[in-house]
Amino acid sequence: MKQPIQEAELDLFRQQVQDAERLQHDGAEPYRRRPPPIPRPRLPELPEDGVTLRLSEAGIETPEYLLFARPGIQRRVLADLQRGAIEVGLEVDLHGLHAEHARKLLADFLAECHRRHVRCARIIHGKGHRSSGNQPVLKQKVNYWLRLYDQVLAFCSAPQRDGGTGAVYVLLRNPNKRQDRERS
């Protein structure tokens, strides 16, 4: 509850401001320059052309255990990723899907990870036991697709408790760090 101002305090205030002149201001608030909006970063679109995918994928080998790291990734961070010591923020299960559907789902998943500032994600691609020739189709595709995204710093096959060679942990770039570098 507001207490009323006492007459003595009001007199003291009037005495202190008696020399002041009232400002005439009937305009709008002065214009303030607002910072420009930060655009949402666009994730690279994977090529729609199947021929381009096959030609580019041919140069990438897909071993049983997947391991990829961009230059500059510390060994300790990569070791933590391989052990599963980095908390998984989101996961997606792609196994059993057709390649084209899996590609679109992966793109949407990585965009969602970026939006939520996820640092580590798990992608389940399966081991390919039901594929023709027992060759893991989605594992090969995921191995290729993840390398196309600049936000993917590293990925490796998960430990046995989290899917083993049928899943990968993905270490994602911290979007806050990128903004800090761009402002400098």
C-alpha cells in the first residue's frame, strides 16, 4: 500500500526545484536505432540429384566403426564423444526408412538441434542386416550426409549400450560461439 507524501516533504521538494523551468515537449520519443535482426542460418541443402550423390559418396569409405572429426577438434573432446560422456540432447531413429525420407528427416533434425542449441545428438541408422547384400545403406548415407553440414564438428559410432555401430553420436557446433566470432 502506498503511503501518502507528508506536507513537510512536499514543501522541501518544491523548495529544491523552485528554480527549475518546465520543459516543453509534445513530440514523440526520439528515434532509437534498433539492432538488425539476426538471420537464421541456412543449413546446406543436400543435392537432389542422385547421380551427384553417388559420385560424391564413392570417395567416402564406410567402415564398421564410424569416426569423423573436423580439423581442430581436440582429442579429449573426441574421446569424450566416443565414450558417450557428452550428454545427448536429442535423438532421431532413421533405421527402416527409405534413403530420401531419411535425408529429409535428418535435415529437419539437424535444423531442430541448431534451433535448440543442442551440443550432442544421437542418430540411429541401423546396422543394415535386412538390406540387400547385408550392406548398411543408411549407415553409408548418414556417414556421407553428416560431412556436408558445417555445423557437424565430429561424429562416431555409439558405445554398445546406445546402439553400437547402428548409431552415431554427433558433436554439433555451438551456435553462440559462431555469433561471438562474427561480432569480433
